Amino acid sequence: MTEVSAITTNIQRWQSAAALLAMVLTWQIAASIAADRLFPGPVQVVSVLLHEAVRGELLYHLGISLARVAASLGAAILIGAVLGYAAGRSRRADVWMRPWIVLLLNMPALITVILIYIWLGLADTALVLAVALNKIPNVVVTIREGAGRLDKDFAEMAELYRFGRAAMLRYVVLPQLAPFFLVSLRNGLALTWKIVLLAELLGRSNGVGFQLQVYFQNFDVTHILAYAISFGVVMLAIEYGLLVPLERHLLTWRR
Amino acid sequence: MATLMLRIRIEEKTFPGDDGQRRTIFCPLSLDIADGQVCVLTGPSGVGKSTLLSIVSGVDDEFSGSVSGRALPVGMLFQTPRLLPWLTALRNIELAVPGHAPDAARWLAAVGLKGHEQDYPQRLSGGMARRVALARALAVEPALLLLDEPFASLDQATAQAMRRLLQDSFAKRRPTTLLVTHDLASASSLGDRVIVLEGSPARIVRDVEISRRDEAGSARFRLGNSTQ
């Protein structure tokens, strides 16, 4: 990194921190003016958050929700990648899948969750399936785009040098699909956790979604915000602790 | 006399043209290349030399006709280097010779790129990338070697070094070789035979066998039988 770009990055970091601080201050001022238990300030919310974290309650429900997000997203990416690859490589497969994809892309998450709960019962399997079903079409569309753009020259070279299926997949196909997987993962994370919370609220007896429902019934805005913030922090941690390093690792060769 | 090995019989090869009509590249073209022969293909740009290499390599099978006697393994230097950009120069070669990592490093050094093992293709110049691709083609110890403009984008000294490397490789292993070049100096110094393609559809207009240099040091040329 050059000295100039290092300075620019440092300035950007400070600007982000200042923006965050300004947001928290605005919130605190607004809460002080409102002086209502339905609009708590950041200090109040963070103290509840810390209390819940120490008690273990928050971490338990957060852990359960994250496990559901991981299972749903993992299943959606795995199934969506296989279907998307097939659609991208075969015109016939694409034609067969297209109406299903369009239908599922436009199906409201709420309907899928309700129907799957009715058909399979209020269980974790049903939740994971319902959330995955909502995400699969997005993955299919993204991976189909990547699979359709695979470089024919590389495939010919690999065939000539007799790479074999495993090496072809690992060294030729997957690296070309890596940016598309990253897009699926990032967009998927944003979409999946929202639907997981909805599905928990509708039919599970634990997880962040369930807790939100309980606090909603009590009009306990402080707890609702504490859970919302904790989830947001976890998502930020996943973005900067997992996705950004993963992206950097996969795309090292571009630098 | 060398055994006849590679038999190329193309009845027709067409490409879709810009106007929607199909453009005929070969119609017909036949060529026999003896085992271990170094055959230089030359002719104007766009005549179909690279297409012929692709057909011979087996990566292009969209033509009517046949190629028989294709020996394995095949080493090929494509028109573009076709290095996987997410792998280092060394890994690009290693993948073509799995289980023979030291050979990969040795070939990279042989093309003058020692010290560039961990460089990604994007960091290499066009000429360096071509040399990595040449190292890959030679590393597989090919029985059939197909080279598309191996000296393009190389400075004079490097081109000369690569010519010597190829001469050495031809002398040691005698792969059947098809080499596309516009450089007639390379053609005469490397080839046992020079074939000139011309026209549309392309046909062989010259098929010249080159006798190796005699004791007096002068090259002798003999006009072979044109197969078209």
C-alpha cells in the first residue's frame, strides 16, 4: 500500500467512526427530548444488552438464530449453486427451471414460511427449508450468470492437459465462480437472517425472532433494540471478520 | 524412413461470419506428418493456421473429417498464453504435470523465469506469460507439440534463447511438432518441413522439406509433393 492510499484509508476510517458517533449522539439527544419508555436512549439499550449477555439469555437465543441462518444459507447456496450451474451450462435446464425460479423469486417469504409450517409442522427442519426456499432462487440466478460466463479457453486448456474432473472443478471452474459465490453469500446473509427472525416469530419457541415477539407483546422497546443491535453487531463481525478476509484471500491474484 | 503418424483429413471446417453466413476455412485439407517431424506452418494472418492447430490438438472437434494417430501427451502453446490468473506461474505448470513439481520449476528456469515462480500471471509481461505457457507445453514431455507463434512478443535475445531451447527439446525427445510462425528464420532453423497455407478456403500452396544442414554448412531445400 502506498503512503498516500494508507493516509486516505485512515481518513476514511476516522470519518466512519465520526459518522457512527454522530448517529449515537443524535439518538441520545432525541431520546432525552422524548423522555418516553417507548423511545429509550443508547445508554439504556446498551446496559440492557450487556445485562442480557452476562445472564446468557441473549447469547443463547443469538446462537440458535445464527445456527439457523448458517443451516439455511448453507443449504440454499449448495442447492442453488448446483441448480444455477446447470442452468448456466445447459439451455434446456435453464428453460425448465426458469418458471420455477420466477415464481419463487416473487413469492413473499411470509407465504413460504406459513405453508411449510403447515405442511411440515413447527420444527427447525421446516424453518430451515422455508428460509432456504426463499434464498435458493437468488443463488440460482447469480450462479447461473457466472456459469454462463465460464471461459471456454481455460476449459480447452484444462482438457488438453488432462486436468481431470476434480482439478478442473477446483482450479478452473470454482475460481471463476468465486466472485458470484461471494455475492450470493453477502446478499444471502442479509436476506436470510431477516427471514429466519420472521420464521422464529411465527413458529419457534427460541431464537432472536421468538424473543422479539415476547418483547413486542410487552411493548419492551429497550429489549427489542438491544436484540436488534446485538444481531447487527454479529452481522458486522461476520462481514469484517469472515467475508472481507475471505474475499481478500480468494481474490489475492487480482492485486 | 520415419513411420507415418499423424493423419489430418479435414473435409470441411466453417466458422460463423459477422454477416450471419458461415465462412469456410478448410474445404478440404489433408496433411500427413511423420513421427518426430517438425512441421512449420506459415501463411497470411487469418488463413486458418491456429484453427488447424486447435483441430489437431483435439480441442476443436466441430469439423467434418478426422485426425488420427494423435500421440499423447499433447503440449500446446496457444495463441494466447491461457494461464490461470488465480494461480502462480509455477502452479500453472505443476497442474499440467501433477506429481512432478521439481520438473515444473526446472522448466520455468529453462525459459529464463527463475525467481518468478510465485508471480501471478497479471504481474508478468506478455512475453514472460508466453514463456510460462511454453514451459508448461514442454513440461508434459509431449509426444505431440503444437506451438502457435512461440516467439511472438519476445525480444530478439529471448527469442533466440527459446529457439535454442526448442532445438534442444526436438533433438532430445523428437516430439511430432506443428509450429505456426510468420518468422521464416525460425522456420528454416527449426523445421524439417515448411508448409505454406493460403487462400479462402485455405489450401496448401507450398510443402517444402528441409534437409538438415550438410557438412559445408549450407541448408539444402527440397520441394516436397504438395498434398493439395
